Amino acid sequence: MDIFWFTIIIFFLVGILFNFISSIVGIGGGVLNVAFFTIFISFPINIAIDTSTFVILISSSVGFISYLKQKRTNLKLSLIYSLFSILGSFISTIIFSFFILDNYVLKIIFATVLLLTSVNMMNKAYRTKKKQNLNETPIDSTNENYDLNLSSKKKELKKGIPLFMLAGFLANLIGIGGGVVNVPSLNIVLGYPIHNATAISISIIFFTAIVNTIIKSIYGHIEYLIGLLLGSGTIVGALVGSSISKKIPRFYLQLIVAVVLIILAINMYIPR
């Protein structure tokens, strides 16, 4: 097989795998994209981050539409939460237009975020399993009747504002979707069921990615061809992941990604 077509197929399959995983847990795929670009493609971390932002825009758009149709997210709710995430992105852009971070520092920051995220998800997975065992009843299904009206969450929203801003800040800085902050914020702080939290997280990621891609196209360096190759696979992965995520038990939903992120974090710490 010609090396050109072989490369296209590999990127397509990797895109499917990454966004199958990321759409299920609501993390946007950036943590996987950046690690893949730096470890396997040998991109400098800054180019990996910018290109990942573009891929996230493609993939999250599909997840957002799918979850909107499933009524697991809410457009008005997502837009309001996204405003704070976008504000965090602008703050990141302004700060680091004056203070340029070395690529090695960026890599360590990214690896640390990966590790903290994986530990948090692992902890949540086992707490979920323990709660399930104590209740001795299934608690994994999506709460179809859960109230996604903004008015019911106005009090809790104040607690989430700085967290959504942090998500946007990190999304711009290290090329992740921001779901690593969004999902715990929505699930733990605002009290959304995990399946609704992942869906709303993808919605926030989509709107934030629109702004971040524009910023990166002006001030950064996006490898559009590579991004499109990976992004084409992410569309399939996002569609499959979003359609079956509500059928996957919460324990496995959280545990699968935690293990993957720990492996990637360790890999990123190793000097190359």
C-alpha cells in the first residue's frame, strides 16, 4: 500500500479511537491529540497544541449536535457557560502574548494536567462503584427527566464561573478541550448527572473551540492538513461515542479514560 494512503488510514483510525473515547467522557479529545502529536508525530508542543485546537473544533461540533438531539444538553445553558470559558481563553491569550512559555515548560504543564485529571477520574470511578454497591441498584442510566433549565442552576452557577474560566484558560494554553475541568465542575459542583455533565461539557468545548481556533489561526501555527486527516476520523468516533455513551456504566465511563491518561502523562514526563 502506498505510504500516503497508509498514513491517511492511520490518522483516520486514530481519530475514530480518540473521539470515541473523548465523546464518551466529555473531555474534547485534546489531551489525546496533543500527546499523539508530540509522542508519535514528534511535533513541537506548541504546534501540537494549535493543531489539536483545530481538531477539537471538528470533533466537538458533531458531539454537540448529537447531544442536542438527544436532549442531554441545552443550547442556552451551554452558551452561558461557554461565555466564561471563552473569557478564560482571552485571558490566556493576553497573558502569554507578553510572557512566552518555553516548549519544555508547556510539555510539563500539559503532562501535569493529564496526571491530575487521571487521578481525579480514578477517584470518581471508585466512589461511583462504592456508591453503586451500597445501593445495590443500578445508577448508571441517564436521567431523562433531569431539569436542564438554567433558572434551576442560578445559585450553583456562581460556584462554576471560575472553574469554567479555568477550563477556557487551559484549553487555549495547552490545546485541550477543557472537559477535564468542565466535567468535574458540572458533575460535582453543579450537581448534573454524569451523562448530562459530559454532554454539556462537549457543548461548552464546541463554542470555546470556535474562538480558540480563530485565535490560533492568527497567532499560532495550525497544521491544517494533519488536523483535517485526524478530524475526519473524529467525526465518526464522536457519532459512535455519543450514541452509546448513555449505555455505558458510570464506573467504566470514568475508569477507562483515567488509565489511558495516566499512561500518557508518564510518557510526556520522559525527556526525549
